[in-house]
Amino acid sequence: MPDTISMVHFKGKKKVRVVRLLSNDPGQLRKLITFGILPGAEIEILQSYPTYVLKIGYTQVALDYEIAKNIMVTI
Amino acid sequence: MKKVVLVGSPNVGKSVIFNYLTGKYVTVSNYPGTTVEIARGRSTIQGTTYEVIDTPGIYSLLPITEEEKVTRHLLCQEKADIIIHVIDGKNIRRMLQLTLQLLDAGFPVLLNINLMDEATKSGVYIETMMLATVLGIPVVGTAAVKKIGLEHLKREISRYCQVTPSFKMLFSADIEQTIVKISNQLQDDYGISRRMTALLLLQGDRLIYQLTYREPFISNIIIEVEKVVGSYSYHIEYILTVQRQAAIDQICNGIVMNRRASKQGVLEQLGRLTREPATGIPILCIVLFLGLYEFVGKFGAGFLVDFIDVAIFTHYITPVVENIVYTYISLEWLQSLLVGNFGIYSLGFRYAFVIILPIVGTFFFMFAILEDSGYLPRLAMLVDKVFKRFGLNGRGVIPFSLGFGCGTMAIMVTRTLETRRERIIATFLLSLAIPCSAQLGVILTLLSHSSLALTIWAVYMGMIFAIAGWLSGKIIPGKPSAFYMEIPPLRMPMLTNIVSKACIRMGWYFVEILPVFIITSIVMWCSDRSGLLTNVIQYTQPVMKVLGLPMEMMQVFLLGFFRRDYGAAGLYDLYASGSLTTGQLLIASVTLTLFVPCIAQVAVMIKEMGWLVSLLLVIMIVFVAVIAGWLLLCLLHLWQLQIY
């Protein structure tokens, strides 16, 4: 099993796969899952500053550090 | 009358479809959360009249923001005959989550796959007929903006009859058992199926708990909920979504095909450039400079105002009106009520048309371009870090940029913010430090002859905004909610939509302000005649003295309370008559910008925030405005700065 790390460790463009979501805050979880950020989903990190921008399927989503840090991914 | 409700995620085009069906116009743009209120209209399809309802976007049946709660409430309250779930074709896999939830809730769903053109461009092909067969509900593909498939949608509406969908979502056995156990113990009806009520209870939805607390077996239900929730290490909502997604992926097998997307166009490239900080921030500055300063400030407030004032009013209309009044009316008081200093014509009518109309018009035109192109969410993500310091997040940028047009509208749009705390901070800052377009236009024109004064004004306002924001973020308990926002693709704005949107907003603005202008001029006229005005000006003279301003300025502040823009217009007249030096003008501009928002804005504030909060905010604002004006005066003295 490859290493699982938080997606905020990546700077710049990167394709990763979501392994799990850490947050226990139901509001935050809901925000993530409504965009389809679920285990197994392939996401592309497009940029990391000033906010994180992810591409999931055909959608681009901007997330701040507070949410993004809870997305655990693997390469 | 049969009811048709349009629901779906934000920014999928519900309002475009609503406009087509009803022939009415509700605001449409390219950012999530354009619709914050429910719109109703009528549509006659093949002889049957339907009531069509447009709703604010929701991602799931569990609401996060205020406007999402509005939609959920509506779905449960209105017994809709058809619920049209509008989805974005290219994101069908994600969007079907809500479809399945709506079906689980027992709603009569008609699935409308919109944005088919964009889906095809992205390489997503959908077999709508097969999807209809698998789900057992009607499915219609459309590209609403291009008017493709909308007649088909109408036909499907007219022949719609509710059937039991052939697809049934099945969660894992333990969850299904719990759902059955809970549903069996429920006694009341909450406008949704028992199964969905149970699912909402499982997910800890607050709204449903507020409704079900009187259920006779509620304690048993809670025990059941806790049992199954406790058996998972993850939040149950997450588990349900994962299971639902697995079901969706199975449905989409063989129905949704991904082929090669067409090559990246100019808009995609530009979309990337506006989003990345190295290019996005310069672009942001250019947009602000060209849009706000050049177009609204110089063209609208400078050129157009002059043109309408001199070329049209002074030359043609005013002489005619005065002529008529003086010829046909002999009563002196009536003459002055109509065309005197505070007359209905000279103060009410002329201000509204000469000064306000061109500025507000140019602003709304520019804002519509920003909205429809999809630029605003990019702006939001670029400034998120800055807004976090004010206890808000990037989402706040939408009400704030609208606030530069009309603060009253902006306060309504704060509904897209997540918490009440954020709404209070946003309302406060909007009322305090954001000048509306009319005010901004007049101030820019007045100060434009002295770039020093203009710079001081801008920097000072920015500082006050920052300090007030920072303090309110510190003082009001809580912390900013996390920022998340969908970044829609950049789209080419359509001229017709921009023009009609700008016109609708201007119309709305005018209907609202013209009566206020006229009433204000009557009130001012009465108080002038009765000597009340002189008294008020006398009483408040000390305040004016503190600010180093002439007495007449009080009149402008009074006007300013009736309408912010009105006050600015008064300032314009006072300056034109030569009774203010540039230094005084600067202080007056600062105080006036900060001063209590206009009466309409206060009214909306009370409606949205309640009396107590509004009163506190207004007191704070008056206080800050006077102090800030005085402080600036002191600073100018201290540095012995002479501004010409």
C-alpha cells in the first residue's frame, strides 16, 4: 500500500487518488462529498495558492487549507 | 393549478429554464448562488396552466447555507406535482446523488440533463433514453442557453404522470434495517417519505430533529440512530454517499461514455490565467481599473452625467418645466415645492435621472459582464486569504462587489454566506465602508481634480474597511467558516442577457428610489419651510464644527440618510456652488461614505437581521463615521497638508 498523506503536502500540479477524509465536522465533510471528493476518486491538484484548486471529473473546486488538509491522498 | 418545482445544484441553469417556461425574467448568471429567493411564475403548456417555481441551488437534501434551507423547506411544504431536477451533464455522476435522494424522498421527479453542449465538448456522452429506462423516470437532455431541447422538456411536463421509479436505492443491510425500524415508528408526515425522514434522522439533520421531537417514539428512534451511527468509524452521511456513489457508477455503466475532450480553447486558457495568483492578481487590478474607474467612474459618472445634465436637462427639460410651472401655477409655495431648491422636480426627479441613472446603469452593466463570464468565483478564491482576516471568507466577495453597485441588494445577497456571524459582519462592513455606485461615481468625479485627495480618500477608506473588518472579526465570537466554491468554466457573456439583466436591476432600483427621492424632497421642503431644517442644522452644528465643515453640509448628511446616493448628489451641488474647499470636500466625502446607509438599506437590514442588531449597527456606523472624519481632520492639520 503506497503512502497516504494529506494533499496539502503537494505544491503545484499533481494527479492523486483520494484515500480517506479525516474531518469529523459534518458540515465540512458534506462540503467535500457534495463535490464528489470521495475515497477512490481521482483528483487533480491544479494549484495550491492562494487557495487549493482541485479538478474532480469536470468540475473545478476551490478549497482553503482548513478543508484541504483533511483530504488524505495517495499518488 | 399543477405545480412544477425546479431544483438542482447551484449554477446548472435552473433560472434559464424558468425564464423560458414562464416568459418571466429572473436573474441568471455564471456563479453559484445567483438565486437567493424563490421565484414563481406561470406557464401554459398545451392548454394546461402550471405554476412554475424556481429555487436556490442545493447540493443535497441536507442544507448548509440559509438559501439551501429555503429550498429544502419549499420541497417539503409545497406538494409539487412535478419536481424537475436540473443537472449539469458533464458532472452527471456527481449530480445523480441528489436525483437518488429526491427519489428516496418519494418526490415525482423529472430529470433534466442540462448543459448538454458543454458535456459534449468535454467528451461526455449520455444515453438519455437508457437512463430513463434504468431509473424509470422521464429524462430530458437540454442546452437551455441555446434553447435546445426545451420544447421536448415542455412536452414531457405536459405528459408527466407519477410512476414508481424502477430503480430503488439499496444501502447496506444494517442501514436498510435501521431505516425500516425508524420508518415504522414514525407517526407524523413531514412532506417527504418516511424512508427519507429516517435517512435524515440518521444523518443528524437539525431541521428534521426540530420537527420530530414530539414524535411519541422519538427516544426509541434516537437509540436506533445511535446504534448504527456508532457502528461506523466514519460519519454516516459519508457512508451513505459512498454507497450511493457506488450505485450511481453502476447505473452509469454503458450509459455515460467518456471520449476525448475537444482541445482547450481560449476561454479555458483564460480561465486558468485568472485563477493563478501570478496572472490573476494583475488581471484583477486591470478589471477593477477598467471596469470601476474608467467605465463607471469616468465614463458613467463623468461623461454621461455631464452629458445628460448639460445637453439634455439644462438645455431642454429644465427650462420647459420651469416655464410651465411659472406660467400655470401662481401659488408661490407650490412653485417652490415643484421647482424650488428642494422641489420635487429639482431635487427628486432631476437627481434621479441626471446623477443616479447613468452611474448605476454603467455599474450594473459591468457587473453583469463579470457575473455571466464566471469571473466572480475566481475573484472569490483570489481574495479568500484577505477576507479571512475580517472573519469572513472568499464567498464574501460576491455581496461586496455587488455592494459597489447597490448596498441594499448586497445585503440581500449576504444570504449566500454560511453563518449568521458572517452575515452580520458583512452587513456591517457593507453599510459602513462600501460606497454604492452612485456615491462612488460622484465622489470620484468630485475628487478627480486632485489626485492627492483621491488617493487619501481611497487609502483611508481601505484602512477603515480593514480595521473595522479586523476588529469585527475579533470581537464577534466564532471563526470564519471554511472556504469552498465551485469554479465554473469561463463563458462568453451574451449581450442580450447582460442588457436585460442590467435593465431589470436598474428598473428595480428605480421603482425603489424614485418614490423615496420624491418623498425626501417633500420632507426637506416642509422642514425648510417650517424652519425645522434650520433648527436641526443649528443643533448639529457642533458636529459639523468638529469636522471642520460648513453648516450646509448637515443638510447633505440628512439627505444622505434618505438615500446614500442622494447625499452624494447633494455634495456635488454644494461643491459646484463653491462652498467647500478641497480639504473639506475630502473630509465630507469620507464621512459621507461611512455615514449611515440609506433608508432602503436600513429597511432591508432590519428585515434580514432584526431590530436589535440593526440598531446596534447603525449606532456603530454613525459613531465610526464622525470619529473617522474628525481623525482625518486632525491628521491633515498635523501634517499641515494643504490640498488643492
